[in-house]
Amino acid sequence: MSITLHKGDLPDGLTLGPLVAIDSETMGLNPGRDRLCLVQLSSGDGTAHMVQIGQGQTSAPNLGRMLTDPATTKLFHFARFDIAMFKQYLGVTTAPLYCTKIASKLTRTFTDKHGLKDLCKELLGIELSKQQQSSDWGAVELTSEQLAYAASDVLYLHRLWEKLDGLLVREGRRELAEACFRFLPTRGQLDLLGYEDPDLFHH
Ligand code: MN
């Protein structure tokens, strides 16, 4: 597995193709409290690029350009959280995007297991280790174990996308999924405004 770590932003001129798998690591699950620490990206070729975001950093121009590029679909698992973090800490609205968790929930209605680890195991036969999930992502020097874990969160998304997109077509829910993906930036903004709990759409 090849991992390239960048400090602060992607290098000039790096292109990762029309479908880029993206994940992020943070200090916690509260976007208003917990800062963005690392953004992982992969073109789907088995390698990963990572951008370490410094304390107090408020933008990353090259990364931001990719996140907002209309010709690049950003592929996530549970996009809702990552894009709220990108809005909060990089000031960008991520679009267009695709979320494998939503694709799974819309098609694999026979199960309630839609975690990345579950999907990798059930759709690809790959065992993901979640050991480093709750480690200190704010460390100035990340360990090789942390980097390998962080990379594994983006390396299989293209293969999952292929399977899940096929299921969306088979079940006649691709357009519904697209409508959900288009709405996600708004959903992320609502989360940042505090409309998460109780949910805006709740009675
Ligand atoms: Mn992750």
C-alpha cells in the first residue's frame, strides 16, 4: 500500500480522476467542538494521498478546489459527517458526491449492518481493522499504524461503489439515491446549525 502524506494541502497539479474516494479523521464527532485533522483521498488505484490539517488552519485551496469541482464526484462512506467538517474547517461546500452508506441503506434493506467494516466484509470479503479509529488524530506526527488505518478507509470505496451502484440500478432506486446525494450538503449545513437532534424533519 502506498501512502503519500501532505502537510496543509494537496500539492499543485495533483489530479485523482473523476471519482475520488474521501474520508477524514477528526478529534471527535462534534463538528463545532472537534477539529478536522486529516483528509484521506484515493483515485481507486490502491494508493492514498493524505492531507494533514494543522491546528487553526481554515482553508486548503487545492483540496478545496477538488471538493467543489463539478467534474469530480467525491465518494464517501457517511458523507454527511465529513462534508459538515469540510464546511466548518475548510469553508467549502462539497459537491457533487456519492455516499456508499446511503446506497447500502436504500438497497440492502434485509440488514441493519451498513458500517464500512460490514460492507467490506459482506460485499468484498475484506476484513478491515478498526483498531486505530479512536486514536489521537491531532498528533503532529501520526504513526504508521494510524496512516495505514486512515488509508484503509478510502482504499475500498471504489469497489464498494461498483457493487452498490449495481444494486441501486437493480432495485430501481438510483434516482432516489442521486436526490439524497444532492441534498447532503444542505443536510450537513443543518447539522452545523443544530438541527440534528431533534431532527428538522421529525414531527
Ligand atoms: Mn475514517
